[in-house]
Amino acid sequence: EETPFFKKGFPPPGAPRAISTIALVGARGGMGQLVAAKCRAAGVAVRELDRPLTDDGIAAALAGADMALVSVPVYATAEVTAKLAPHLAAHQILADVGSVKTLPIAAMVEGYAGPVVGTHPLFGPAPAQDDGLRVAVMDGRPGQDVWATELVADWCRRIGFAPFPSTAEEHDKAAAYVQGLNFVTTVAYLAAQAAGGEVRKYLTPSFERRLVAAEKLITKDAALFTALFEANPHSHEAVRNYRNFLNIAAGGDIDLLVRRAEAWWTEKTEKKDNP
């Protein structure tokens, strides 16, 4: 059967037909708590794991589980994989929820010979009621173990998420823009003008709204987004590309930038405007 996820191949003997039990690493974190609640509401059993990760605790949580889901900072993926791998049976799925995919997936593939699936929920641990709850889902080893990717996609649907197929490269290129560049340019923009002084009396309501939107990003989440920026192999390319557009602005061709930016709201674009 062909679906956007399942292209070829069959699951190995002993593989689950559906994900009914997961071992959740990082269960006390914000995303871990959200996933656990969604699973239990859908009838999926959750075995919670968090620090300290002991061999006995890991073995007990993984015994009979269909999937080990890693919900930890991306830089800890390799370490956690090394702890889980000795306790995973060959048919058990290892997946993650990291906001960067290339390096964490590589760490899981290197540390575990069984099926690996990457996911990224495109929302935070406290999503708004009208958020779409979309989740990027991708093969850990492209072209292999696609049955596992389909099972993870099916699990996402059953717990109320909206999965769509992706690849690590496609994901990280997009994330470098949507997350990384948004963070870096916001920081640079606000750093370009010291707070206080004469500028305060000129602030407009639209600028005040921008400050409100940026406050949590900078004062509470800067360490997280800095780590994601550094872990994404496409971050610096995105910054260099953005700098090219700043150079266009410095040259005075603002109309060109406006026409390109309008593409977010209209399908009318002219190829001659693409530098």
C-alpha cells in the first residue's frame, strides 16, 4: 500500500502493527507532559522516564514498548541514545521531537541499529486551541524502515496531531529561516538600538507590539534558540542570504524587496525580481 509515508518494504518479525505503548524520555519537560497527556487521552500507554536515567529504569520502561520517544534538548540526543540502545529490541522504534533534525537523527542512527524516525511538533508545549498541531515526520534512514515512519505518523493522528512527510534536510533548511533567522534578526534588530534614552519617546504602538512579541523570545528562550541555531547546519547560510537582502536595502532598491515580500500574501511574483 502506498501512502505519503509508506513507500516500500515491510516491518520485520515482531514489529508492532500500531503504537500502543511508548517509553517517553524527558516526560517532565513541557513537550513531554503534552505528549503524555495526549497519548493517555487517546488510550496510548505511557511509561515516563526522566533524569536520572538508570539502566534498571530504562529496561523497565522499554520492556514491551512499541516506541521510545526522546524529548530532550537536541544536544543531549546522542547521550540519551547511547543509554537507550542496549535495552532496545531490534523492532522497537526510536524517535525524537527535536526542533533540529539532521544532527539528532544522525546521532540516533549512529547509536541504534533499529528503526529510527524523526519528528518535530511545530508548536510549543502549551499550544493555542486553534493551533493546527502539525508535526513533521521523516525517515531516520531514508528509504529504510519506512513502515516505522508510517506507524509514527499514524500514532500522531491518533493522539490529535497532524503529521506530514518531510526530510531532515528540507526541515532544517526551513527551520533555519522560520526559527533561527527569526531569532537572530530579532536579537540583532533590538541590539542595534540601546534601550532607553531619546528613542523611548518615539516608540509607536506597532513597535511596542513587536517588543511584546520579542520579550519571551529574548528574556526567557534565548538559550534554547541559540542552541537550535548552533545545531542547525543551515543557520549560517540563512544569515548570509539575509545579509544579501540587507545589502539590497542599503543600495536603495526597497521596491524590489517589497515585491518579493508581497509573495507571502499573493501568488503574483516576477522571475526578474529574483536576484
